[in-house]
Amino acid sequence: MLVLIIFLLIIAALFSLPYGYYILLKFLVCFTAIRQLYITQHNSIDTNLILVTIALLYNPIIKIPLGRTIWIIVNILTAIYFVYYLKNQRRI
């Protein structure tokens, strides 16, 4: 359920919103990726690598200076991955 909420928040981030929203989004996405790593013991190496990459990209403490266009692409790819992740988790 949390992954679905994060998916919707990432989609909302594609629109122009206040800066505070993006900081909150970074925190929530990073937290969700770390949480999924922790609670899901049967992740493949690829899934773990992708979740760690997402957690590092969205890390709210150490900012990664990407331009707005690159962040839009990252947000879209992250949203697509979370949909894929949700679909695979329901099969297991």
C-alpha cells in the first residue's frame, strides 16, 4: 500500500509544486525503498540493487544536484519501477 501511495506522489511531482513537496517526496521515497529492502527477504539481487539506487538518488540528506529535466525522467522511471515492483510482489 505504501508503494502505491509513493507512486501517486511521484506522479504528482511531475507538476510544478513548492520546493518543500520535493524534499518531503525525497524523504518518503528513500524511506520506502529502504523499508522494502528490509521487509522483503526474497528480493533478487537486481531488485535490491535498484532499491538501493532509488534510496541513494532520493536521499534527502546528501543532495544529488540533477536538473529539473533529469529529475522528471528519474521520477517517471521510479514510478514505473514501483508499479512493476507492486505487480511482482502480488504474484509471490
